[in-house]
Amino acid sequence: MIIKPRTRGFICTTAHPQGCAAQVRQQIDYVRKQPAIQGPRNALVIGASAGYGLAARIAAAFGASANTIGVYRPGERSGGRTASAGWYNSAAFETAAQEAGLKSFSLTGDAFTDETKARAVELIRKELGQVDLVIYSVATARRTNPRTGETSTSVLKPIGQSYTNKTVNFHDGEVSMVTLEPASEEEIQGTVDVMGGDDWQMWIDALREGGVLAPNATTISYSYIGPELTQAIYRQGSIGRAKDHLEATAKQLHEQLASGGGRAYVTVGKALVTQSSSAIPVVPLYISALYKVMKEKGIHEGCIEQMYRLFADRLYSPNANEVPVDEEGRIRIDDWEMREDVQREVAEIWGRIETSNIYELTDLEGYRREFFQLFGFETDDIDYEADVDPSVEVPNVSA
Ligand SMILES: NC(=O)c1ccc[n+]([C@@H]2O[C@H](COP(=O)([O-])OP(=O)(O)OC[C@H]3O[C@@H](n4cnc5c(N)ncnc54)[C@H](O)[C@@H]3O)[C@@H](O)[C@H]2O)c1
């Protein structure tokens, strides 16, 4: 089959197995070139097939020689379609981990169910005994709460009043104004139910009750703060409420794990091109301006650079007895994004962006390319005219 991208807005419904595998191998190579990390021995990564979760799994496995279990949504090939990018990414990860002599397992299913948690507990008990690192990196729009049976939807909307700003169609570079109406109370609650810390707490409870969480385990999840210009849509918006809840959950978990020497943190990450961030209005345009400035300054990072730095300089730094955190107890690896000079230059660019100068003032071309690379397209040294087999097995998958 000759596989081409098929996009609808910020969704791409096809993925290329060889391109995805090449992207994963690049991330692995990056980590292998860095100094080794005295890190976790056995890591569970929930939301492991893309973005920050995949990069954290790679950093744990190839930076610290950890055995890993990755939990993610099923995405195998069905009918005439390709498999999902997450499926191809995971196949490449599992293959490389096994070649490196690491234990590694994929568990596919809905992370939100009790059943998936019970299967993960069983798998850990059977294969690893206990895990000493749990990464929670699920990003999605819907969740059915296993206690109430209710399904909630998350929305990306401001709170209190409508919000108008510039946005871009990253396929054709057209800049326009977008106005977003405020979220209702029900929508805010739905967003907190899906993207807040409720499910993270349920995972930690299930692992503790199952006796598979090492007493001194570390657990992390991810948050975002960002600049003034995205506050209304992000941090002060419906998703920001969910992040407030997630951050409060981290504090709660930190207290619960403290007696055994365990720890829980939220890590504030940098704005990056992922499937999730491409769905947020205004943010792709901000990322394009940010990438331009950070690349020019030589401080640009992708998911893998961020996750390696999180492990090597924060969570498992040999130079610090305690993990450096901000006044809210959060780990900050958005420090370079939030630098005063970076933000000043982004704000200056922002005021001038229009359709006619977008490619000159911002790195929209880099954004667009990275978006396609998420699905294995536009990757160097791949022949996209060649016939490829879209059926790829994930070694050691439990579905
Ligand atoms: N991308 C950014 O710019 C950015 C910045 C800071 C923080 N974050 C945060 O990082 C976290 C991860 O986001 P990302 O951008 O890496 O997302 P992503 O879309 O790249 O990855 C999401 C992962 O969640 C998994 N997933 C989704 N629903 C699931 C379900 N029901 N069951 C099992 N797995 C499921 C997917 O399979 C995938 O592995 C989120 O909390 C996000 O808010 C992202």
C-alpha cells in the first residue's frame, strides 16, 4: 500500500509505519548519545504511545536501562486503514527495547477503566514485581468515569467571557481572528473530569492496593502554564481548571507516598507540537512564533530533549538531594520557554503576524512539518512512493 497523509483540520487519519519507526529511532539515538541516568528500574507509562509519554518511556528505557510497560489506546490496523501512529511508534519502541535486552510490554486499552488497571497490576506482578516510576501522560477529549458510568467531554474554551485572538490554519498559513465563547459550568466540570487528576489518583490507588508500587516510587504528570497571550484559552480557561485539579492531585499523592519515601510531581512542560496541542485554538500560532525564537537562540527542544532533561537534571539529578520545584511544588522544564528574552521577542512577533508575513516571522513551516512527522510523514530518508505493508506487529502486546 502507498500511504499518503489524509488530513481533516488537525486530524490525520493515516500513518506511515516506516516514518513513525524512524522518528522513534531518532529519539532513541538522541538519548543514547547523552550521559546515562541513574534512574528508575521499572517504569509504567500511562499514555505511552505519543508525545511526552512516549519520550519519557524512551528516556527511562534508553537513558536509565529501565524495564517499561506502556499503556495506550489500541490502534492496530483494521479494514482498509493504516494502524495509528501510536501503534507504529510502540512497535518500533518495543522492537528496539527488546534488541537492547530490556524487558518491555505494551498494554492496550482504555486507561480510564478498572479493567485496564487490573490488567496492568497483573502484568507488573508477573513480569516486573513492582514499578518505581509511574508516568501519567494521558491526553484525550472523553472519559467514562468507572464509578459513576458517566461520560464527560473536555472542551478548550475560555471562562467567564469570550476571547478573541489570532489563529492560523497551519496547512495554508492563513491567519485569522477567532472568537471563542466561554465554557458553561458543565463544560468546565467535564474538562476537569477528563483532564484533571482523578484518574491519576485511581491508578496510584490500584497499584498500591495491588502491591505493585514500590514504596519509594516516583510518579509524575504534566501541566502547562504558558505566556500571557494564551492565558485566556489555556491556563485561565477550562483546560487550566483541569490542570489546577491535576496539580492539587500531585500534592495529595506526594503526601500519600511520603511515608515510604515516594514522591509525586506535576512537571510543567514546554509548548510542543503534539496531536493534543494542535487541537487548541491560537496555540499552534504561538508555538510557531516560539519555535522561531527558540531555534534562533539555539535553545529549542522537542519532547525527547524535554524528557531527558526532566530525568537527568531534575528527577534523578546526581547534583541535587532534592528535586528543584517552584513555589507551588511543580517541576519547571518550561524554564527556557518562559525566559524573559524569549517571551519578549515572541510578544513582539505576535503583534506583527499576518498572512503575508507568517512564514518570515514564525516557524510555521517547522510546525507544519512536525505535525506531519507525528504521523510518520515528511521524515528524511523515507520513500513515500514505495509500497509498504501497513500491518505491523507490536511485540509483547497485551490487548
Ligand atoms: N503538547 C504540549 O505542548 C504540552 C505541554 C505541556 C504539557 N502537556 C501535557 O502533557 C500530557 C500529554 O500530552 P501530549 O501532548 O504528549 O499528548 P499526545 O496526544 O501526544 O499523547 C497522548 C497519549 O495519551 C494516550 N491516550 C489518550 N486517551 C487514552 C485512553 N483513554 N486510554 C489510554 N491511553 C490514552 C494516547 O494513546 C497517547 O499515548 C497532557 O497532560 C498535556 O496536557 C502537553
